[in-house]
Amino acid sequence: MTCKGICIRHKAQKPVGSGRYALGQRRCQICEIFINWVGLWCPCCGYRLRSKPRNLKYKDKLRARRKREEIDMLIHKQPAPQIQKPGKSIMHKSVDR
Ligand SMILES: [Zn+2]
Ligand SMILES: [Zn+2]
């Protein structure tokens, strides 16, 4: 199982605005390339193609982000949720004019 250079002919362009896997592009680990290919196996090296992103990594990323948002929320909540102080807004108006 080695790269024979055939995959280059099927090389997929990097999509704008959406994921490669969403567009049906497949990744060959051996050729280290994304190709436009409908089959399950690489036409070049014959290795099984990846048609989905690595779930674990994606989930980890998502979880990490959610945790960060939670922490952010906690930090922002502590002083008190944004309460409009009448005195402040009046001051703002006078500054504007
Ligand atoms: Zn190849
Ligand atoms: Zn390949």
C-alpha cells in the first residue's frame, strides 16, 4: 500500500464555507490527500478512505469549547447580569451632546 501518484488526478480543492467531508470528499491517510471519490477505497494506494471526521477529536473540541463558554458565563455572571443603571445612561446622553 503505497501512493502511486494517481490520487493527484482526483485531488479535491479546499472548499470555502463548508467541510470537506460534507462535500463528499474523502481523505486518504496513506497519500495524505483529500480526493473527490465516491468509493470506499483509495483508487491510488487501495487503502480505506476516511469519509467522516474523527469523532473523538471533534467531540473533544466541542466539549472544550462548551466548557470554556460555561466558565465565561460564570465569570460574567458573578458581578451581576447587565442591569441598566438609569444614572449611567443619562450620563451617556449628556456626554454625547
Ligand atoms: Zn496516492
Ligand atoms: Zn491513497
